[in-house]
Amino acid sequence: MVGALILGLVAGAVARYLLPRDAMGGMKGPISWILTIILGLVGAYLGWLLFTKGLGIGDDDIFDLGGILGAIVGAVIVLGLGSLALRVVRKK
């Protein structure tokens, strides 16, 4: 469980780095990083489901290639969806 949390934190940070600066709707400071980390954890879980359970890449070990790539891809997907949701909510 601790390994999954660490991987989620790292995946969230990498996804934040890969996405444009305005990905969090102009948020700055600690709250944007806290939100990024939470979305990174959710994305890591999504990536694990997609890669390990869905595609059969890797095994249940959290620090294998499928787990790491899946976590980063999942985090980018979830952060992108979170960014889109923030834009839609703020326009209303």
C-alpha cells in the first residue's frame, strides 16, 4: 500500500510536469499541488487497472514497468479530465 501511495505521488508530479502550466485552471501554490497529488493517486489506480488488469502488461507488483508506465499514463488522463472539469465549472 505504501508503494502504491509513493507511486501515485510520483505519477502525479510527472503528469503535472507533462501537462501545460494552465492545466489546473490557473491555480497556484500548495492547493494546486495537493489536488495534483490526489488526482495522481487516482490516476495511478486507473493506470494499474488499464495496464495490469486490462492489457495484462506487468504483474501485481507495484514497481514493475507496467505499474510505473500505467500510473503515469493514468495520472495524465485523470489530470487532463480534472483540468477539463475545472474549465467547464468555471465557465458557468
